[in-house]
Amino acid sequence: MDDRVTCTAFGRCGGCRYGSEPYEEQLAVKEQELIRLFRTVLPEEFFACGAYEGMLGSPRQWGSRNKMEFSFGNESKDGPLTLGLHKKGSFYDIIPVPDCRIAPADFGRICAAVQAYFREKGVSFLHKKTHQGSLRHLVLRSSLDGSVMVNLVTASNYRPEPDFIEMLLALPLEGRISGILHTENDSRADAVIPERVTVLWGEDFLTETVLGMRFTLSPFSFFQTNTRGAEVLYGKARDYISLTPGCTVYDLYSGTGTIAQVLALAAGRIIGVEIVEEAVAAARENAALNGLSNCSFLCGDVLKVLDQIEEVPDIIVMDPPRDGVNPRALSKIMNRGAAQLLYISCKPASLVRDIPALRLGGYEVRRLCFVDMFPNAAGCEAIALLSKPSA
């Protein structure tokens, strides 16, 4: 199969920035952009001495996304109901993406069927200006075994009818639908806010496996959108740090505890810190699912929770939000005196911004690589191992 994009919406939805180039060329362009960025804070010899380890591609170029959030609207004013993605540069226009290739093919089949169903029923989408109407989003989430969770998001003035479930379950899919949910959201914000969630059919979770660890994912759990790419990312993270059976590891901004549990078998103690309560609850459940007794997860802001942890870390792993680490939190992190810091960044510019502060704290970048978690799109992850000269 040609590795270049064939989606009819290419160039209009903005999802595939590089889709018209062969994948190896995409990786080369991304890598050069990132090297230029990191050369602003790292010396030229860093990139010549083997400390920089290159760009790792996604195992899957197409069909890699395990979660997509589609919106209801119309492609032009007063046009027919459309279920798809936002048109590039537009807050209102929605374009259909029946042959989108960054997600599993089943997502396109489900979207087309749902759009046809609601067109026939005459149900209106929720208009952003007037806030009149019902339909808001369709969120699809899948696991590697082909299971798909379908989540219909509407205003509270709408209740799905039984034939909506029947229609979905009758679809000819490559995988299978494991659960159908209805989320009510009356917020003015154009975002999926779960004010009330009802299970219409099946299960309200998916089970995924990453590097031998099992994870139960709820409809709104944070999880890497590229599961196979996550295995590359976390495998590289595990290779970078020096784990020993007696070492203590902080996993800061731990989310649902994926990194913590991947590291847990080779470490003595893992302490995760995450501010989202649902994510902490999921992390604890997943640790129990995997039989890990050496993981604990604390709920709260890293800036405050660090003061409550008595154990001294040997290694600190941090995977912060896109904006990076709060400067005050970064100072506290460095003051814990860990021999190694592993910084995973979904926005490499934030890591570049933090490197000078880390250097002032005595930490130097020892190893660096990039992982393409978002093939055909603009984003990329960076992993940096930092340590003090004596470490």
C-alpha cells in the first residue's frame, strides 16, 4: 500500500500535515526541525558524540490513533447534518472524513452510519451561537484487539432510542463494539465534559496491553493515542534509566500510571503523583490488576505533593503537560537530589525551555531521542535523560 495519504479530506481538516510525503521523508523533516530546536540549548558536539540517538518512527503509520473525537455540525451554513472533523482554520465548519486513515477503518464506518442515522431521524446538532439543538460529539476509542467503545455526546435534552443501539451492533466491522455510552453535556464550552454518563449497552471500559502490562481504560482516562508508539516510547524510557531492585522512583504527572507500572518490575518502589482524581483511581486499579504492590499513587499538584513525600528518590521520571513543568515545581524536583532525571515531553519546545534551568541545578543532558507518536501530523515526543556529573 502507498504510504502517502489518500483521504479525501486531506488539506482541509488539517489533521495530516505531512501525509503527502513518504513516511521516511516525514521523519527526516520532523527530525531536522527538532534538531534545530535543541541546538539552541545543546552544544554541537552533543549531536556528534552519540548522545543524540535519532528519531524513532511509529510502528504503524496509518490506523495508529486509538481515540478520535468527532463533532456534529454542518459543512456550510444551513447544510445537511455532518459528523466529522473541524475544517482547518474554522471554528464552525465540520467536514466529513469517511476515509480518514490515521484512525482504524472501523471508525469511519461507525461515523458514516451515525451520520446517516441522525440525518434520517432529523435530529439537529447543538449550534454554538444559540446553544439550540442536541448532538455534540461522537468519541470513539479502540484497543489493539479491535474492540471499540462508542460514546455519543449530546445535550441533556436528548435520549438515544433503542434502534440507535441496534443500528450500531448490526454494522459490519473488522473488530467489534464492546460498549455504547451516552454522555450528557450542557456546557457552553466546545469540549466533551462528562456531566452525566450512561451505559446504553455493553461495557464502560476497554482493556489494553502495553509492554506486558494490562490497563483498564474508562471513557475519559488519559492514555497515549498511539498504543504501539507508546510501547516504543516507554521501552526507550525504561532503557534510559538505571533501575535496580532497591531504587525509589518518582513518576511525576503520572496520569493513569502507565510509565510507573512499566518500570515497577525492575524497581524497588514507585511513587506516582497526578492531579486528576479519576486518573489516580485508574492508576491504583491498574496496579492491582497487574499484581504490583510496590506502586503507590498520590493525588495532587506536584508542587505541593513533593513536600509530603518522605522517601528520597534515586530516579525521577516526569511526563508533564504540554506547557512543561512549573518553574517552582522544577526547583523542588531538582532539590530532591535524584541521581537521574528522565524528562518525557509531548511538546519538545517546553523541554528546551526547561533545560537551562535544569543545567543550573547541576543536571546535564546525557541522552536524547525523539519518538514519532503522531505519524503524518506535526507533533512528536522527546525523551531526555539528565544526570549530575557524579551520577
